[in-house]
Amino acid sequence: MQILLIVLILALFLHDAFPVMAVDAPRLAGLALLTVVTLPKLALFVGYWLLCRHMLGKLGKPGAQRAMVRLDRWGSLYRLAAVGLYGLDLYLGLLIAVRGLIGDLILLDELVVLLPTLALLIAAWWAYYPIERRIRESSLIGRLDAGMPIYPVWTRSQFVLAQVRHHMALVLVPLLLILTWTQTVERFTPPDWQLVGRDPTPLLVFFGAGCIFLLAPLIIRHVWDTVPLPAGELRDRLQAMCRQHRVGVRELLLWRTFGGMINAAVMGVFAPVRYILLTDALLEMVRREQVEAVMAHELAHVRRHHMFWLIAIALGMLGLFQLGFGLMFFTLAETLPTGDETTGPQLVMAGWTFGLLDILRTEEGVVGATLLATGLCWYLGFGWVSRRIERQADTFAVQHLAGNRAEPARDADGRVIVDHESAETMVGALQQVALLNHVPIHKKSWRHGSIGWRQDYLRSIVGQPVDRLSIDRQMFWINLTAATALLVVITLYILATALLP
């Protein structure tokens, strides 16, 4: 969900930069534009709602698990289709039409354009709620038998609001603040203002966006329902772990989900604005040693500087892919034969026929092809790296457990090794997270990988020295490559800025 929201906001940033978008009037107007904006979204929602109703009737029957997997795939396609329709809205000129009605106001016109797509994404949770409720109700007896706490099942409005707060607000709040800051700087910076002989607007935008990013945890902790973790033995143990691994935090927070989520998170780059959050259900339904493993996983993101490296990797990959594909498609466009006739493969859309090679000859075609290829390769590459980062965090948790035993297991050379119990503690923690969140262990995740994939890896490192695990070496080379790529991109940008008029 987060990556799709980033795409929505990024499209607003880039909208006016593309010649194909920078037109004086929308391609459709009035009732025609309203129809294209609303009807496809309505049809998409009705289809998904009917699919959820059909799935509800299959719960408790043979084949229900396979049907749930199919529904999850349809849900992913639903979200992708929603983003695709949003792109169509922008292409047809919805943002231009809105500005024509209410003016180019700071953030307001963008919010109006975003709202139909956000409503479509939120409506998916509304449609899914009866399934969520049935699953939660069916687990109550098992929880009673196990002596676990019982929470009231969320109403539909409570469920939808919780999903919006936990899945949308995390990304939308800081990104919309950055968008607001960017538009404010561009709107009110004097056009003739110079700083060291250059326009200071990009520097001001970058500085403000950086400040918002750094301070975002202070906002998110209030957007989510959090309170300081109560004093007691558990808090003392978790604080001792922070001291042991030299991780400074502003506060340990209890993330109140009223039994609706088993999760943990770390937010903040620097200690004064860093929080570690543990949900109420995690603390009440998972064994203490498994909670410690989950806490160690979150501490790993700080000790291994995962946030910094994720940003470096994302920017380095994005810059290199954009430079490489841009040069490739620009060169291809220059070498293509010219002529009035349509050449190459044909694309038929909405009654018009386009020659794909003819499109590629245009500036818009080169830019579009570059963005498409860059986005696809970045998505695949960044997802692969993100999954290795999660693997390293899981490994750190096992290293912590193995190294803190009263009598750590050692090999013939006296080195501390990963023992079976430490690995199985983290494996069990992942299993509990999947079980209590009703997530199939083989469900794939773009950034985290499936629970089963992570468990199989943890079992494979039993008996290996804790300080010589392959994932740490692999991440070293990934980080070194990312740093090199980022330096190359920055160097080329500086050279281009200095040499080009």
C-alpha cells in the first residue's frame, strides 16, 4: 500500500513537468470528464465488493484457504487498477479542470484530485470488513481456550478508520506536508532572488523536506493511537536491550490496536525523534522471549542503519536506472528512421491507432519509456534489497538471543554459534505474528518476503558462527554498491549542472 501512495503523490510532483501533461485545457471536460473519472472506479469497486461477498460464503467450507489466497491477489490487482485509473485522471486533465474551477491553490486542488482514488482504496477495506469480522469471531473460542485476552470485534467504521490510520497516514501525512512546503516555496520565493548566483528554491525545498522527514515520527505517534509503555519488568528489559545495543530512543510506545494487530515498528533516524512501538496484542498474546526477539529485530534496523541505506539504495538505483534508460531511449529515438507512415508495432486504444516507434521518436515517448523502464527495474531491485534487509534484521534477533544465553553454544573453535532454541524462538515469533494476524505463512510480501521464506532461512543458519553469517557479508556488498552508485549519480548531476547552460 505504501509504495502505491508514494506513486500517487509523486505523480502530482511530476505532473506539470511533463510536456504531455502541461496543456492549457483538459482533454475531456464537463460531464464527459466526470463520467470517465467516476464510472470506472464505481465499476471496479462493485466488482471487488461482489467478490468479497462471494468469498464470505466460502468461509468455513473446503477450499476456503485457497479462495482467500485468490482474493488477496484480486485485492492487489484492485489497488493497481485504482492507481492506473488515477493516472488516467491526470492524463485526461482532471487536475487542470479542478484548477480551472477553484484555482491553483496550495494543496487544495491536489487533494480534490486525490480524493476519488483514496476513496476507492478505502472502499476496499469497507468491502472486506465482513470477512475480517467472520475470521475474528471464529478465533474467539480458540483465544478463550488458550487464556488469551478477548477484545470486542471492531465495527466496520472502527476497522476502516484503523486501516486508514495505520496504512495510509504513515505515508500520506509527511508526503502531503512536503508537497505543501514545496508549493509554498515555489509560490512565494521572489523570482529574482539569488543565492551564491543561483536560484535557492531547490535548496529550500530539499531542506524543508528533510526537516519534515526527520520530524515525521513526532507527528505519526499522535496519528496512531500510542501511549508510553507502562513501567514494569517488560519495559525494564526492553530498555536494557536498547542500552546493550547502544540504541537511543525518545520513548518506548504501546501501540493500541485493541487486539486488531500483532506488530512492532521503529520510527526516527535520530535518538531525540526515535520511537519503538509494540502493539498491545503483541505484548499480550506472544511469549516474553518472542517479544524480545521482535524487539531485537526492530533494534537491528537502527544498529545496521537500515533507514539510511534504504534511502541510499533507493536514490542510487533510481538515478542509475534513469540515466541508463534515458540515454538508451534517447539514442534509440535518434537512430529510428523517420517518415510519415506509421512503423513498428501498433497500439490500438480508444479507437485510435498509434505506432509505438512513432511515439518513441517524440520527447514524451522517450520520457515515458524511461520512466516505465526505470520504475519496473527499481520496483524489482528495491524489493529484492528490502527483503534482504528484513532477513538481516531477523538474523540480528537470533544473534542477540544466542549471544545472551547464560551458556552460549560454541563450535570446536570456541566461537558462539546460532543454537536451535534461539532460531526457533524467532521462527515461533514470526509464526505467531502470521497466525494472530491471519496471514498465510507463504503469502509473498514485496518488502518483507513471506513468513515461510524467513523461517526457512532462520532454520538454515543453526550451527553457524554468529559473527560470520552470509547475510551480513551480502548486505556489506549491497551497501557498498549503493554508496558507489549514489556517488556516481551525484557526481554526474554536479557535472551536468556545471557544464550545461
